[in-house]
Amino acid sequence: TLIESFQVMNQTANAFELAEHVTKASGLIKEFNKDGTPEGVARMENIEEMLNGIKDFVEGQKELADATGSLTEFLEDVALATDMDNDKGEQDRVALMTIHLAKGLEFPVVYIVGMEEDLFPSAMSMNTRSELEEERRLFYVALTRAEKQAYLTYTLSRYRWGKLIDAEPSRFIEEINDQYLDILTPIEERRFNPMLDADIFGDVEPNKVRKPGQDTFRYKKPVPRKNPTTPQVNVGNPKNLKP
């Protein structure tokens, strides 16, 4: 049977290989691809994120002498996760939450991660102007949770469906007035996404999009580049911004 074949594969394959095989052999990906609804797209993104997490775990296990990256090791690692939201103490800590859950809350410092095209805004928001506007409003909510400082980060590359691909900075960063931005990690020959120049839904003016070599941000002292590099953008006085 199908389940028995998974059990046999589990004896030799690592967690990512097994999970990827299960999603394909079970027909989940094919079924959600045919769906075409926002719910179907969301389910696809959930599967993608799960595979990305398993891939990261397996890659990390390669650095450990006795680790194999098996499904058993992955499940044991997941079981060690704790829910920090249940901690009602007053000590300093980092709170991880979605933007929706952050509505109505404020923090001295806020980090907004994943500021990349097809991630934030998400690929499923590109269908209509209203969906893209909803993503922009959501970004405004996240940004204004910060009382003092907000840090926006994006990666130069990211795992999608278990494969490392190039990433592009979110158009939302481009839309923030330069006076509110400080580049903490200098951008070196940033790849330019021609789609940002296409004036999609009239959201980005071509003459305002900075191409490589045309950066006008105020740079701080250069930081030696490490691999991988995660550029950080510091947004000052987020309360002064308007949606």
C-alpha cells in the first residue's frame, strides 16, 4: 500500500526527502493546484512552508556528527518547541506573532521579516488591486506596532519548495520615504526586479525605483558581508508615517 511504501522509504530517506515524496505521491500538491481558490493557494503555501522548515532542519543536522536528519529526529526537535505566549512574566523577551495577532498591540522595537516580493506582498495578492491594497494595509499595521524603532529585513535568497532561489526586496520598502530609512547593511549590487518597473496597479512609479548603483539611502558604516547576508532596514519614527 501507499502507507507501507512510505514506511519503507522512512528507513533510508531523510525527513525532507520523505516529506516531499509524500506530498507528491499522495496527490496533495496536484489537488491543491487544481483548486485555484484562495483557500487552495493558502494550503499550498502551508505545505511549502512546512517543506522549507524540514529542509532547514535537515541541512542543520548535517553539521552534527551523529545526526541523520531522519523524520524521528525532526519530530523530536519539534516536540521541544515551547509556547512563549503562555509566559506572563515581566522579564524582557522576544514575542513572535503574526501581524493579525499584533493588531492593537505596541512594542518599543518591532522586527518585520520576509519583506520580499511574492512573500510580502504574497503572490496570491497580485490578482487584483484590492488584494494588494489589503496587503499594504497589513504592512502599515505591522509597521505602526513599533513605538520607537522598526526593522525591516529581507533575504537575498530563500528556500521555496526545498530549492534555493533568488529573492527581491518588497515593493513596500520602495514606497517608504527615504527620510524615514536607514540601511544598516549596505546593499551590494542588488538585483533589480523588472516587474517593479511595470507600474502594476499603479503602485510603483518607475522613476522612483532604484536600480543597482543608484541607491540614495543614507548608509551607516559598512558592515563586512557574511554569507548568507540579511539586509536590514531601520524605519525611524513609524508613527509619523501615513498609510
